[in-house]
Amino acid sequence: MHRKMPSSGIYRLALYSRHLDSLGNREDEYISSQELAEATGNTAAQVRKDLTYYGSIGEPGKGYKIKKLRELLMEAFGKKEVRKLVVIGAGNLGMALIAHSGFRTQQFKIVAAFDRDARKIGKVVENVMIYNIQNLETVVARTGADIALVCVPYYSAQKVIDKLVLAGVKAILNFAPAGRITVPEGIKFQNVDMSIEADRLYYLLKND
Amino acid sequence: MHRKMPSSGIYRLALYSRHLDSLGNREDEYISSQELAEATGNTAAQVRKDLTYYGSIGEPGKGYKIKKLRELLMEAFGKKEVRKLVVIGAGNLGMALIAHSGFRTQQFKIVAAFDRDARKIGKVVENVMIYNIQNLETVVARTGADIALVCVPYYSAQKVIDKLVLAGVKAILNFAPAGRITVPEGIKFQNVDMSIEADRLYYLLKND
DNA sequence: TGGTGTGAACCGATTCACAGCA
DNA sequence: TGCTGTGAATCGGTTCACACCA
């Protein structure tokens, strides 16, 4: 990668990557910025600009070689390795994430789940073992998971996240509708708050 | 509202609103842009700018009257009314959303769920009835739901969303990792794709 | 001819800095 | 003195427009 890709650009790259996946492995075929733009809801200029962050990889008059571009994006998103996730909190949402097909189809693998409820510990759901959260550190170390999906109640979110950082997790996707979560410098963190998304929609409904 | 609030501003307003909720109803107390900024992870200037979209509502030297600001934001997000949701698809994720406490605490009410699986239809989960998706139009009309949470498999997402629009739903939060969804002009639409969020984190892990 | 790559122009959002008010 | 409100400056991302290349 050459310069710094804007955060919204990363999102678009993920869309491009998915679209190329859906085309299958077409040897020696090309796709234009225009096509890619239409398929993902962007403009052609935007697509070209995004892709030049990876150098001059298109061919004037032809477009981008599908196979090459696809591999490039897989590489950028680490899709050529197994991308390991752990799920913290095996409640309704945690279970839903374990079963969620979207992770599997995108080369993510949920390698462990954790809970503190003795009735859940030891169970295996969709081939994922539910561990005692006490064992977070050893299991994370053993599996080498990079990203944690946090689905615990809001009042234990910060505590659990602190433990995850100690255990060596490098990125956290937090589903708990907690107030302000802090993580140390260098740890990637992202909230996914479904009620805030609904708030935004309702706001738009009322205000424009 | 006076001018147009940027989309990221709406997100921040939602955070302010939540923080004020957490303070409780403190009659005649004030909060400064500085405090609100720290509590929500923003800058004081940003907070003030956001709030001036609602006019000059602060008091120089004192700050913003908590009660007044809280009510203003509740009004903006429609939190004084019951904000009605329907859930489409009563699989793992749909069920998790029905049980999700974040909606309830934010004055959202899930008024109905839908599925096409006969084994689920007629059941009541967390006080929410699961209807046959054939009856979408009549049930949506009767309940007056404004927003739909779509949790069906990716291959039926577009079809279901078309039906929702016909049924009169005005905003859609789509959890299906579908390619490109289109909705008519005027319908508010938002994707929540958890695997893309994970992609972003993994990208950051690998590229900076 | 068709489509990339890219500097320049544009645009919107954030930050700054300070005047003004309680 | 403390904190708001806001125009001006700045920043970053998107779009434009066109030179260039197969």
C-alpha cells in the first residue's frame, strides 16, 4: 500500500472484494471501474482513485484484470490466511454471531466462544466450544485469535475488553451498547450499536 | 432544526442523548460542551457546533441546561413517542434482535416479527408474535411500524425489502450481507454488515 | 475508441480562535 | 471568569476533466 487509505475507502474496498468474489475466478477477464462502481453503488472516479492506492494496476482501454485485482484485495484484507475470531458472551447475540454465515463465507473462523454461565460452558455450538471466561487468556493465546466480538451486557463490557487486551487480542468489535469504552493505543476498536443505527433512521424520518 | 445536520453529526447527537439519559433528570443543572465532549469522545468545539443546529440553546458562562437539552434530543429522535420496529426473519439473528435490550431502553418497541417457517409462525418470543410473512402488509398496516430490521438470508433480502416498501415501512436496517440492495427514493436504508466491520478491523491490523 | 491515472477544483465537515454575554 | 456561538481557516475526501496509453 502506498499512501493512507481513508476509512470510508476501506469499506469500499471490502465491497469491491465481495463483488469480485461473486464473479468467480474468471481467468484473463477484465472489469472496468464503471462496472465495479455500478455493482457497489459508487462512482467510477471513486473506484479508480481507491485502486490507485495500490499503484497503477489497471490497463488503459481494458480495465482491471479480475483475477489480479481479486487477489490483491484478498491479500489486503488477509483473506488468504484464516482470520481468527473469538466471541465473548454466548447469549442470544453471541450465539447468532457464531451461527452467522457471513463470517464463514469471508474466510473468518470463530475459534472459541466464552461465557461465565456454567450451564453454557463446555457446550459446542456450530463446532465452536464455549469456554469459561476465566480461561480467556490461555485459550486466546493457544488459538492465536486476532479479533474479538464482544456481546456481553453493557455493564461488563469495559472489564471484558480490558481482559481481552491483556490476553493479546489486537482488534475488538463491540456489540455492547456501553457508554464510552477505552482501549490502549494501538488496539483497533469499533462499536456496532444497533439501536444507534435505528436512532439514525428514525432521526432522518422525522427531520427530512 | 435549522440547517442540515451531517450524517456523522446525527450519530454524535445520539451519543449525547444517551449520555444525558445516563445522568438522570437533574432539574436546573447544567452541562458544558467540554463535559459532554469528554463523555462521548468528541471535542468541545464539535459539541457546540452540533448543538447550534438547534439554535442558541446554551447559556454563556454556564453551559447547557441538562433537562432542556435532553428533551430537545428526545424530541429530535422521536423518543417521546413509541418507535415501532418489525423484525423480518426469526432466525438466530432475528431472535437476538427481539431479545436485545438496547432497543427497549431506547424507546423502541418491536411490535411484530415475521418468518416463513411454519414451525415458528404463531410463537410468541419476548412478547413478540411471529407472523407468517405472507401477512406482512396487513400486520405492518395494523401496527403502524415505521422501521424494519431485515435478518433474512442474503438471497431473499431484496425481495423482502420490496415487500416491506409496499407494506408502507419507511426505513430499513438491513443485516443481510447482500450485494447491492435498491430501495425507492424517499425510503431510508442502512446496511449493518458485521463481516465488513470485521474486514475493516483486519485491514487496519495488516496495513498500519 | 475505451478506459486508466491523476492533478486541480470542489465540497463538506472539523477545528480554531476569539468576540460577546451572564 | 467561564463558557457559548460563530465566522474564518483548515483539512480530508470526492469529483472533475483531461492527458495518456493499449
